[in-house]
Amino acid sequence: MKTLITGCSRGIGFGLVQEALKAGHKVYAVARNTSSLQKLASQHPEQLTLLQIDISQAGAIDELARRQSAEGLDVLINNAGMMTQGETAEDLAQSFWVNSTIPFLLSRALLPTLQKSAAPRVAQISTLMASIHDNSSGGYYAYRSSKTALNMLTRSLAIDHPQIAFALIHPGWVKTEMGGSRAPTEVSESVAGIWKVIMGMRPGNSGQFVNFKGEALPW
């Protein structure tokens, strides 16, 4: 199978690249800076392709779509994202662009290629902080709302494209640069769970919002 993962230079994205390689997939790792992936690429020269692309820039999504149209694709994992506690117009605009608009546009651009796969899957790395039902602490306006938008966009994609399996996956509170050292979940535990969820995705359970253990989350 062929898997494309965004935001791969560290943390969960890097871990997902390792999981996909372990599963024997041909992996396309997308990051603004791929230097941290060079050693991994040298260990898997036939299996791992590094794509140093800033998908937030003009033309980047079209470039990826053209490339993958020729290469083929079975699994898309939109992992790239950002977190800010801010609530200014700039914070909101940037968060919506990175956390919801780009994953939506990339998913949509790759639909024709994914539709050629026997088992197409699109996994969006979301967060429990996107849950309106679960929000009891407030704050994080830009992050929460942009991820909630991602959930709605993906739910609509799942309805409009029933032959493709979509999922929104909360990775847990993970020990990463974003999650911090106090987080209770190790990267290895999170990515192993995420990968299991992705491999269990089918059109029949498309559009689900779950955590890395596969447990349903409230919208």
C-alpha cells in the first residue's frame, strides 16, 4: 500500500512514518524540513520518499496531487497542524488555514487518486479539544474552533464520498513538542493506536470521531 503523511519531521508524524514503514507500506513523508528524516530514508531507500514541501504555500497542494496521481495512493494521513492559545484575528486565520482548510483542500485534491485504490482511507489527526460537548474549560479559541471545523469538513467529505473511509482521530495527550513533558501518553503508544485505527477503517464506519484507542468521542 502507498501512504502519504504530512507533518513528519517530529513527534506523531515521525512516529507514523515509522509505523507505516514497519507495515511494509511505500511511504511519502511530507514536511517543510525533512532533515530529521534523512537517516530513516537511508535505511529504507526503496520504501520511503521524502517530500520537502510547505503545504501552506501556493501551488503546493496541486503539486502533491499531480505527483500522487502518477504514483498512486491508498492512505492519506493529514497530521500537520498548529496550536495557539491566541484569539486575535491573525491567530484565528492562521489556525483555520493550517488546521482545517489545508487538510480539507489536500484531501479533496487527492480524491481522484484515492478513488483508484481498492481500500482508500483518509485519516485526519484531530483532537478531543474539538469536541463541543466535551468543552468544559474554555480557552484555546483558535485551536479548538479550527479543529472543530476540520471535523465538520471531514464529516461532509465522508457523506459525499461513501466509497472512501474517513476518520478523525484524537491522538491523546502526547509527549511531543506540542503536548509537553507532562503529557501521559508516549509517542510510541499513540502512533501504534492511531495506526491500528487507520488499518481498521472501512467505508462502513466512515466519518467516525475516535481516540487512538478506537473509542468513539462526543462531537
